[in-house]
Amino acid sequence: MSETSPSEVLDVLDADATTEKRATWEAFEFTVLESGAVKVVNASHDNPDDHQYTVHTGGRIPTDCTCPAFEYQKGPCKHMVAVAIREPVLEAATAKPVLKADGGVVVERRATDERPDDCDCAPSFDGLPCWACYRDGFEVPNPDARADE
């Protein structure tokens, strides 16, 4: 899985307590862009379209944000912290893309072929993996899954 935990990322960012609380409590929506940056929309506002910013990452750390707070205050903004504490978002933003032979792009999301402990694949899924396997990057059901007796 990930090489850096959210708490380690927070240690590096060194945000103040107020910024961390706001990053946790406010209703953010995330879109990982092709560039690996993350578009962050603060849906807590009456007009979320006026509160959209882009967070860039370097390594597995949010490095900057296009919001005014990042430009004018010391330390990371709440958008950077929001990305940092949501491990799936940060992992998707920092995953290395792999080109497919058909010209498409897939994101390498798993480091091993070991199925997750919460695998719930069943033959009745019509060729689709369970959520736990899909979340970990598997595109087919667990071949070792058995139907309940």
C-alpha cells in the first residue's frame, strides 16, 4: 500500500490545529486530475464554484495550493491538509500511471498480488471483483473465491 502514513504527512506539513480541524470538518470534494494534481471543491460554502482550488503534490506530500490562504499565510492551507489526511485521494494523486498497449492509461494501485483481508469475491459477481479487491486495484474477482456451501 502506501509508503507514507497520513500522520507522517501531517508531521511534514506541520499545520496548526485550526487548519487541521477545518480540513477534517469541512465538506470537501476531490477530483484527481491527469497531471496528478487534485482539484478540491469546498462544498461547505453556499457557492462551491467560487471555492475550487488545485493542490499539487511532490513525492507523497501536498506541496502547494492555488488558494489565497496558501499564498498569504504561513504553512499549509486546509486544502493541502484535506488531501493529506484522505489517504485514497493522496495515493491516487501520487500513483504512477502505466501505459497500456491499446494506448489507454491505468494507474498502478497495488504493490502485490495478495488479495485484501476483507476480500468478499463470489462467483456470482459476473466477472467483477468485490469492492475490497477493486479498491486495491484488482480488475477481476479472486480466483480462489468459493461459493458458500
